[in-house]
Amino acid sequence: MNPNVFFYSSSSESDEEHQQMAIRSRIRDKSNPLALPEAAFRKRFRLTKDAFTFILSEIEFNGHLSTAVPPILQLAATLSLLASGGYQHSVGNDFLIGMCQSTVCKIVGDVVNEMETKLCPHFIKFSPNRLSKCTEYFVEKYKVPGVIGCIDGTHFGLQKPTVNEHMFFNRKGYHSLNSMIICDYEHRILAIDSKYGGAAHDSFVWKHSAQRRFLEEAYNQNNMRNVWLLGNICTYTAAKYIYKHIYVFSQLTGDSGYPLEPWCLTPFRNPEVGSCQARFNEIHAKARCIVERTIGILKGRWKILTNDKRSRYSPEKMAKFGNVCAALHNICIQCKNSTYCRYFVNENNDTEIDTGNETQLTKIGHKIRDHIMLSLDNN
């Protein structure tokens, strides 16, 4: 190639890049997301202006970017990415943001880390001894006592990871994180655990969760013997599908669906039509729908978590996104923000393997469930 041609082409590209930088800088100088109307602001960032301002005051912005990019735009860019699930380049080109892709990448990483540190411990709390209103709600509406929340699993889509890829390939045929979610009657997320890949069964995540350890220890110490979560069991039909088409999953984990335990109530398997057990299952299913609606609201509000996005982020970063989105979800509830894009979750999460193995804890769970079933039948 002619050296003169190369020199002129390089100079032209450099000049164009500097022009773009100057344009983005002018956009940032004049940009004020809070100037948007309230409805447009909520649609874009999923938060009210008051909630946005609160978060802005709670987190710190450090490093050289904190002087080059105003904190309000850093938070706006992060929320825009989480809400839309789009590409960083598209977020940066927004008329309110005005950043290049590399800047958006750096800012989102820093802001998400800061929000996880400052917001998650404060807004995601699993405190069964403080959930009296939750138990009252389930007693009044469903006549089921002692319910402190509902539990279910959901998948956050991933691109194919480069390390331990098989641990993230789920039974649905794509890569994901299997995230355990516990919620209360107000759709507030009490706990989220996204440490495991999509190949892990729901019961595996639950078995190794801090929440189960807490409930088991409290039960053994006689501190909490009349409280439980509502979980679901699994069907043999789905188990056959797993064994026939994706046998490797059962080999990897070997766990069943949510087990019946003194602190986790599951429905009866194969009850007779019209029986007390069938009535219990019907009420149990209606009560447990709260967690499915919670997952739907969470994914509808923060598109980065939906399965169809599957952005090119590492599993560790996606887990952080899940934690932060759960905290933001709770902030929206606290601020009475009902604006979100509805996203119906129909993931058939009750598709694990339920072997029905009897343990001492399972026997105690049977007694508790039978007692509740008989009390429902008498009402």
C-alpha cells in the first residue's frame, strides 16, 4: 500500500474519531435525563425520578470517569442497559447519554459493582422473623398458616461460556444461570441466588443456599418450627424427557425437585380428583403463583435478564446484574412504582426429577402438610 495513502486514511479516521468525541461531549454537557416527563422517564429507566435521585445519592462515583462523565449520566446509562438489554453501543448513542461503547462498558461495570455493594444488602433481606404480615396475608387469603414466602427458580440467558460450558447448558437447550428467587406476598424479593449454571437443578441450588441453612438451623434450635416456604415438586413426564433427550443433566446433578421439608411445603403427587389432597394442591398452586408473577415483573422490567437477550457477559457479571436488578425491583415496590413491561413467565420450572425418597425431615414435612390439608378441608 502506498505510504501516502495510508497516512491520509489514518489521519481521516483519527479526525472523524475526534469529531465524534467532541459531539458526544457536547451532548453530555447539555443532557439532563431528569428533564424528561415522568412517564417518559419511567419508560426509559424503569424508575421514578424520586427513586433515581435516591439511588444517585446512595452510591459513589470514583475514578477518572467521575469527572469526565457526570454521575447522573453514569447511572442513566447503567439503568438504560439493564432496562433494555440492548448493546452498549446503542445505549451510548442515545441522545441523552452520548458515550462510546468502551466508556459505557467501563461505567456499567463500576456502577453495577457499586450498586451491588450499597443497595443489595439493604434492599434484599431474608428475615423470616419479620414476616408476620406475610403470614397474615396467606392465612386471610388462602387459609394456609405459617407461609413466609414462595420459592422458585428461573433462568438468566447467557452466551456460550468459554469455561465449564457444560455446567451452564440447561434442559431447555441454551446456556443460562439457574437463579433461585424467594419472594413475599407483595412481590418483594427476599433472596436471590445466581451462583450456579443452568445445568443445576432447582433443588441443588436450594440445597446449597444460605436461606435453607438458616431455616434448618433455626428449626433444629426450636426457634422457628411453624414457618415455611411454598415450593413446587416435579413431574415424571418431564423427567422422562430429560432422560431421553438430555440425559447428561441428571448425571451432573442427580437432585430432585424441591423436597418436602418442615420449612418447605410442596404439593401432593398424583392426587385423586376431588380429594382433600387435590384441594390442597389447588390452594397451594394459587398461593405459589405469587413467585411466578414476581419473576415475570422482574424480567419484564429489566430486559437484560430475559432469555432472548443472552448478552455477551460472563456468568459472574450476569449474576451481579441479577442481584442489582432484584434490589432495583424492590426499590420500585417501595416507591410504589407499578410501571413495567409485562413479561409472562411460563418456563415450566417444575420439570425436575422427584424421586419421592423418604427421609426423617420428609416425614415431618408430611405430617405438617397433612395437618394443613385437614384444616383446609374443615374450613
